[in-house]
Amino acid sequence: SQKIEQNSEALNIQEGKTATLTCNYTNYSPAYLQWYRQDPGRGPVFLLLIRENEKEKRKERLKVTFDTTLKQSLFHITASQPADSATYLCAPQRTGRRALTFGSGTRLQVQP
Amino acid sequence: GAGVSQSPSNKVTEKGKDVELRCDPISGHTALYWYRQSLGQGLEFLIYFQGNSAPDKSGLPSDRFSAERTGGSVSTLTIQRTQQEDSAVYLCASSQVSGQNTGELFFGEGSRLTVL
């Protein structure tokens, strides 16, 4: 069956460092992969979408990679700030008008 | 409003009662999704509406759950004979589908359901 794996353990890093979050998927051939941020008590907010033919995508301090051979996406936040503390969710997306399914998310805590 | 609106934001009910949760998507968005999120857990897909196509109901956990979308806009999620395990935050999202890309999802703030 299709499976999306994100590290369930919280990631704790110091302010200013680069945070790297991992999303692995199995039995999937996604054409796109989306990343979302969720703050406690709030709905998720879209951050980035990367296509299968894009190896890397950047937006300000965010960088996403997509390796379809390894079936993995990495999400990087450079120069992290305490305000980046949140849960980050990945969502591999197949082609076609299908529902989006999400990984369980990784909680990031940036210490000042 | 400009975003996805959900109501009620909080609902406390007694076991066995029926509840209705409402979602008002962003105007013009053809796709609408319902997810459930239990405390500390990830998003569990429930149901997906896309235009006039038959909804994808594959995520509904039991026949006590149903949803409809009227006029391609507002959606109502109904839970009949609620159980304590139904307690969760129910999140609605909408998106503007473009070609084969589902597009980014815009989420509401959720309806927190507590079944006593």
C-alpha cells in the first residue's frame, strides 16, 4: 500500500542553523510534491510545490529537493528562526484530479 | 471572506447525537476536501469533491459519515450517532484544479468536535 513517512520525532535546532526535514514515500509515483506548515490549532498553510522534473526549488529561506529515484524529498530552512517552529507536512501528489494525502508531519522547534 | 470558512469552530455533543459541520470554500475553487486530525496526529483524508464528478468517498471511516456539496460550493459533513472516537478537528480545504495538477490546498481553521 502507499505510504508516506516523515520523522515522527521532533527536530530541535539552534537559531541560525539549517533545518532539514525528510519525506519518504513508497508505492507512489508522484508527479508533484507539496509541503505545508501547520501551527498549533491552525489549518495547514501551503509553502512549496515541486514537480518531478525539478530537482530543486527555492523560496526565500526555503529549499525543497525531490529525488524520484530515492523516493524522497528534503525540506530545508536556512538561517532558521524561532518563528519557524511548527509542524511541517509533505504531500506527494499523483497526476490526475485526486485527493491529496499527507504525511504525519515533523515538528520543528528552533531554540533562540 | 477571502479564505475557507468553517463552522462551528467548536462543537461539544453527547454520544449518539448527530452533528453537521459546514465548509464554505474559496469562491471559484472546484475542488473541496475534508480531513480529520486527531490530537497529535496527521491529517486523515475523508472525502474529496471535484466539480461535477462523483466524490471520492474512500476515506470515510464508516457509514455514519456522509458529506454533500450543494451547487458546487458549500459542503456539509454529517456524522450520525457520534462516538467518542469521532472527537477530532475536522478540516476543510479547497483548491483550484488546473489541468492534472490538484493545486495548492487552502485550509480552513477547522471544526473541533468533542463527543462526551
